Amino acid sequence: MKRPNDNIQSDNRKPESEVESVDDLAPKAPRLNPIERIRLVEAVLHSTDKPDDEIENSRIREAEERYEAFKDGKLPADEWGKMKKKYDR
């Protein structure tokens, strides 16, 4: 499925001296049609969503260590009903 910002290329950056500031851009955003505003928001969010390999590898190690501890009987499992009750609101 094509996302609205899939055709936005991040390599078309202007030199920093030519880039408009937030103060310049913010008043223009409300004048965009709703679809264009959504595309703008998605493009900004997409540009800041860079994976961090160190964090991802840490999460993977943690999950693998917990799984091994569970398999070895060192980490008990709670019953589903108990967990559901704990997190139900």
C-alpha cells in the first residue's frame, strides 16, 4: 500500500541558508488542503523516525535472554487471567 509520503524524496534538500524556518512555515500549513496537511505531518514524522541499531539490538538481546530464562525455568510465567486482570481498565 502506498503511503502519502512515499513519493517525498529526502535527498532533495535545499542548502540550510535557503530553508524556511518553522516560524515561516507554520502559518502556511493551515492553508493547505487536509490531504496535503496530512502528507506534511507524515513527511515530518517520517524524517525523524530513524531506527537506532543499538536500541533495536538491545531489545532483541533482552527478549532472547528472557525467553532462555523462561525455557530454563528461571523466569516464571503468570496465568493469562491474572495478567488480563492486572492490565484491564
